[in-house]
Amino acid sequence: MKLQWLLLIGLVFAVIIAVFAVVNVEEVPVNYVFGEAQWPLILVILVSALLGFLLSVMVAMARNYALKRKVKALQKELAEKESIIATQQNEISDYQHADVRPDTTVVTEEDKTV
């Protein structure tokens, strides 16, 4: 549902840009660092919108890549911890079958400071 809303908003935005660009067809001076040229305003608007779209797509892709790397690292960490838990559960089970009871010790404040 969220994707449908994003597509609808993107489509509305694209139509607004297209209408705005078609209304503004006169030539305007475009000043580059190394020179100046006369371009139709429709081209300036459409190229600017396209460059903005491409920049936002690249930022989204970089963020997506970083999040995927983080997910993989967390999945690896989870698998390691699950392995440790399984090993410890097996050890507990072995102790219970062998009827081994750990020594009960009482820890007091004096024992902690020593």
C-alpha cells in the first residue's frame, strides 16, 4: 500500500513538472563556469528534475546497500549466538542426565570486594 502511494505521489509530481515545463518554453541564458549558452527553459527544467531524481536514486541505493550489509552482519552475529546457546543447552542437558549438581555458593558483599 505504501508503494502505491509513493508511485501516485511521484506521478502527480511528474505531471506538475511536465505542465510547468511546457508552459515555460522561452529561451533563457544558462551560465556555466566556462561559458554561457541560450537554452529553452523547458530543457533546463526537465534536465534539472532528471538530475535531482538520479541523485535521490543514488542516495537511496547507497543507503539500501549499507542497510543490507548491516543486516548480514547482524544475521551472522545472531547465528553465532544461537550456536553458543545450543551448545550451552546441550551441556546443561548432559549435566542433568549425569545427575551432576553444581555447588551452591552464596555470594556476599564481602566476597565481591575482595
